[in-house]
Amino acid sequence: MATITVKTVTNAERENIRRCMEEYPDPIGAKNWKVDDALIQEIKDLKKSERLERMRQTYLNSRQQIYIKDRCKLINKSYKETVGEDVNIRSAKALAEVLENYPVTIREDELIVGSVTPTMRGCLWFPEVSDWLIDEIDTICTREYNPTFISEEDKEYYLKEVHPYWKDRCSFASIQKQLPDEVREKQNYGLWSCGIGMQQHVGHILSLDKHRLERGIGWYKERAQELIDTTDKSDPQYIDKYHYWKSIIIICDAIHMFALRYSAEAKRQAEKTQNEKRKKELLLISDTLKKVPWGKPDTFYEAVQSAWFMQLIYYYENNSVAQSPGRIDQKFYEYFKKDVIDGKELSLEAAKEILCSYWIKIAETNKVYTEAESRFRTGNPMFQNISLGGEDEKGNCAINELSYLCLKVEEFVHLDQPNTGVWIDKSATKDFIETALKVVGTGGGKPMFLGSESRIQHFKNLCGLPEEAARKNDSVCCSFMWNPYLPNMDHCADINPGVALEYVFTNGKDRKTGKQIGPMTGDPTKFKSVKEIFSALVKQIEYGIQMACLHASTIYKVWEEMFPAPYTSMFQGTCLTDGKDITKGGSLGHMSATQVSVGLVNVIDSLAAIEKVVFDEKNVTMTELIRALDSNFNGYEHLQAELLKAPKYGNDDEYADRWIPRIQKVLDHTYLNYPMRFGRLRKNPVYIHLSAGVLYGSMIGATPDGRKSGMPLAEGGISPMQGLELKGPSASMRSASKWDYEEINSVVYNQKFHPRTFENQDDIAKLATLVKIFLSKMGQHNNGTAHIQINVVSAETLRDAQKNPENYRDLIIRVAGYTAFFTEISRDLQDDLIARVEFERVN
């Protein structure tokens, strides 16, 4: 293709969308439901149960622990026995070995069962993915970032049995060996990042849709066998497809066995207990798992249990994150309506308890990161997204009673997971928004608020989805809208504009080591205009994106060769019909959602400050500016003050904000030069960096916006620099509305309010109006922005929690795209959260 633009959609992409729509006609099931206002009031009046509080306390008293021996023993056995077999079959047999033999756990009180590890907040080790633990085995329990307990038995097994076998066989080792020399040598300097792809496999997927829920796992086995029997065997690719379909059959049978093992354990516990109420619950669990997820559910309870079991399998297959159930208030609603509203066979209280148990199951899942990656994601987020409300495919309001019940459950459970959000569009009701804000007011930053219309237009105009398909939207990960007619969204090839900015003033060299990382873009003291500075920045960014995409392509190449994900793939687009794993190009392979945001706001503020102080007011020369940056403003405090005083993003100041479209165009459009491996185009940029502003800020020197060396970069993604949004929440929103949200898939935008703001209904009503206007009417195209998350906590409370963490065990706070326990995140991130501007009124 000679020319690619953001509106280019290939014929292959359009054809795959058409086929996906045929195979999945109604994946969400959203409708304009007729709601019962009296039932909504009953939901608002519900009380927290003693059962839930016991489960919460078990969770809060647990610790993060890595479990190695039980899974790795089974994985080692399987891979040693299947040497020489097809790679799909090897992956399937390994997963089957785990599902048929891994210990099953049913906890006291829980109604929804299926546990990744024996204890809550446990995580598994995936030796086939990476082997970094050998370098941290003695420090992982005590490290500053996300310390993780490991038993002596597991430690010994890892050192004797796991590391010796997998150190050169894991995908991480192959990726490192296959990286181009230039990429390998420069990968750790921060200009780009593919870290998450190096340490995990395919993630960021929709883990639930109505079709798989209603079909059951048995349908997928039957379909795979049908394809084996009916496909043209003269096709040279038939043998590849055969092995893929055979892998699906192996996995489906193993899932059935896994469910039956849980059924047997529930029956065993029922026979032992003297508690008649619990006996009845356990027998129901046993009967349910004989039926689902193999077959279709008939009741609300069966639907929720089946959905969780289908999600649970992902955590045994690979080491990924962001498996997201999405819009569960739509997918579960017909079961809820049948049992609770129409048939009255299930009480509202019982439905609440089922959902609370489901919420806890999602919360208890975990994974372990390297120490470096833990600093990127301090707080150990899993990004399992649930979103509520929104519209149907015709643009009508789809808020229902279950939407309200889920909000109530979120209020009651009040843990770091799941990553709950609500859709705000023109049809969103005042009462629903205010109800959601009242939950936010209890602390924790959840639910977040998600804008839909601009992103629906993104999927229509940039990704080629027809109107009705684009409106069948769903959600994954931090704050992403995703669409069931596209395969998984993967995270690699992230560019860090803040690091690129530093290279402009070092002529491409890393400031600490002097190594040439970026291109030589000229002696910065000789730049004569801000235009020349911007031109140098563009070259640094373009180089970083090129390296990032080469890095990502290497990762995908290794996955294709040695590391398929058959269970993940069988629900992804047309993979099953294609007879291809998503890593091998099934359903046209991966979609990309590239992160482009670390230091992005500092770039905007720095360009505005240089233009103002150096070139407009001529208060300082470029030589003096470079000397000030090199000396970290020591001896140049007056210049630092001038730079800090210059116009800043977040105050609705056009002098700074006019840089937004310029930098966005460079970022969004440069990625188009690097299509994905199987032809999909990189057209889903996300302006999100979690807590990485702290990490990358510690790596780079002073910046021309007045920020000193080592200090955090601007937080979240498109949030203003900490302490510099000085004109109130609405002015900050007006700056944030100037991005082109039809080009972006997702952003993270934070605000923080003092709790007194939520003490009266008038302020809540004002904020509800402000949030709705921001998400449904503002933005370049007047069809809304994408995201806002709100922390309701005072700086005084956070400082006291730093001093007395034992008194704040369940204090959760919104970081950036995820929520974490405040006392478990690093001290520098705690300080960063405290430094954010705290609004005391809605204006």
C-alpha cells in the first residue's frame, strides 16, 4: 500500500469484520430495557451482608504469594512428553494437564467457585514465558515494589527443576536472542517499551460475550470436530488447521473435566459439613458445575458461575492480564430478569450475594511482575474491566436494574479489583450518574466514567466497522472501549515522549551514561526557534516508534513460532473457523493499542515554556537553558521559576494547549508506517501510562517545563502535571477536551476532590452535570471525550496513611487506569498522588 492514513481500512480488514458479524450477531445483548423504578429503590436500600464482610476480611488478611511447584510440575511433565508434536497440540496438552490435575479449592462462604491458587491474591509461575525469577529469587519477598512471598519448597523446586529446563526454552529467552542488535542494545533506556509483551502472552481480551455464554464449551468442541470432518483435506493448509482444531477439542474436554472435579469437591464438602445452609449451597454448586460451563445456563446463578469458569481458564493458560467481562449488566440481564423480576425465583438479596462472590473472585486473581515492571505497575493491577450502562446498537439508553445492582456491589465489595466503570453518553440518566458518583464518594476512585460516542466514531471511521457493529461496543483493561468484532487488543510498541524530549537537549544521548540512543538531531544550543526544537523532537519520536515496532514484531514472531494460545484464540474473531491461532494470523491476528503517553503533557508544557521564555520574551538564551537543564536548575532557580510560570496544560490556556494537535498527529500517524504482522494497521493509540510517570521521571533529568531531575512526569496519560492545574476542574476539562478523541482509543484523565465536595446533594448534582457534558458533548468533534476518574480523598488522610499504614488497610485509591491499596504502593507513587491538585468545589 503506497499511502496509509488513519482512515485507511484494508479489504482484508473489512472482510474479517463482515465474517465476525455473521458468526457473532449479538455479542452484548444490550437493549432499551423497561426498568422498574421501585426495584431500583430496593437496590439502593440493600445492606452489606456478614458473609461479604467475612470474605472481604479474608482477602484483606491475605498476602501476595507466588505458587510454583503445583503448576510447573505439570507443565514440565507435559512439555517433556510432547517433544516433536505440533506446537498447538503441545500448548493444548500442557493446559489440559493442568486442568485435569491442578488442586481445586473451594473457599468458605463463596457462592461462585474456581480459584487460581489455594489462597487469595496468589499467582502462578509460567516458566514457558520467562525466567527472570532466577535474578530475584532471594529478594522478591522483601523488595520495595510489590513484594511477593514464596515458600521454601517452591523456591527449591524452581531452582532444581524449573530454571534448569526453561532458562533457554522460554519465549523471553528466544525473544532476546532474536531481537535486532540495535533494539537489544537500546531497549532498557526508556525511549520505548515492550516490557509487558516480554513477560506475558496474549491478553487484553473480552473474556465474556453472550454467544459463548449461551453456547457453552461443548459447542466449541462440536464445532471444531465439524470443521475437521468437513474441511477440504486437499488444502495444503489442512494439516495446520487440523492440529489447531484438535487442540481445541483437547482443551474443551479438559475444561469439562476441570468443572467435574470442582463439582465433586463441592459434593465432598457438602457431605462433611454440619451447616445445613452451607450444605444446600455446596450441593447447588456441585449440580451447577455438572451443567456449566459445558452447556448453556438457564438461571442467573448458572450464568454467573459459567462466566467466571470461562474466565478462570485464561489464568491457567498464560501469564496475561486484562481479561475483562465487560458489560455484564447487559450479558447477564435476561437471566436476572427471568429469575429476579419476572419469576421471583431468586430474591434480590440472593442475586446481590451471587454478584458479591463474583466480584471477590475477580479481585483475588493476581500475577507477579519483575521488580522493574512492578514499578511501572506498582500495586499489582490486573485490569479486569467491568463496565455498566451505556446504549444499545440503536443509540437508546440500556441502563437497567442490574446496572444499579452492580454499582451497589461495587460499593459493598470496595476492593482494588475489578476495574469498574460506567458509560456516560447523551442518554445516560441523571440518577444513574449521581448514584455512580455517590459510590465514588465512598473512596477508591471507582467506578471510573467512560465516554462512548467519540470512540464509536473511532471504530466506524478508522477501523471500518458499520454503524450497528460499532455500537455493539464493550470494554477491556484500564479504560478501553473494545469491540467484539475485532480480535484481541495487544499492548506493545509503547513510545515515551518524555524521554524523547530529553534526547532533544542531549543530541540523542542518554544523560546518565552518555550512550547514543536516539538520532543526532543537532546541537540544542544552536536551535533558533521552537519549530526547530519540535522538528528534533519529531525525529526522536519517529526513531523510538521504529525501534518499538521492531521490538514488538520480534515478540509476535516468537509467539507465532513457539507459543500459541488455543483457548484464548477459540473465542477471538474468526480464529476457530480459520483454523488458526491468533498468534499465527487467525482472524487477521493481533490488533495493536500502542501507548504513547509517558511525559506527553511535559512535552506540551515544555514547548510552551520554551516558546514563551526563550523565543517570545527572550529572557534567556538556548545556551543558558541547556546549562540550566544540565545542572538541574542549581544556580538557575530564577529561570526555573520563569519556566514554571509559563502557560501550562490543564488551565484552558490556548498558548499551551495549541501544541496538543501537533504532537498528537505525530504520534498517531507515525505508527501507521508499521503495520502488524498479519496486515492489521496500528490505529488504536492509547494515551495511558499507569504509574510509569514516576518510574520514567526517575530516569531522566530536568525538563524545560521547570520539572527537576528525578521528579515524576505528569501522571495518568493526559492529566495535567501535578500541582499545575490551577483554575478548577472545568478549566482542566476544557484543556483535556482538545485532543482528537476520534483518533484515540482510550486515555486516562484524573481529577481529585476533597471529601467535603460530596457532602451535599447539590455538589453531587453539579459534578454529575459536569461529567456528562465532558464525556458526551465536549471534544474536538463535540461528541464527547473518553475518560475521567475521580479520587475522593484528602491529602491529610493520605499523609496519615503514610505514617500509620496499619490504620488504613482497606484504603484504596485510583492511580491511573487502575485502583490499588494505598499502603501497598511505593512511597514515591504515594507522594505523587498526594501532590495532585485537590479540588474543594465544583465550579
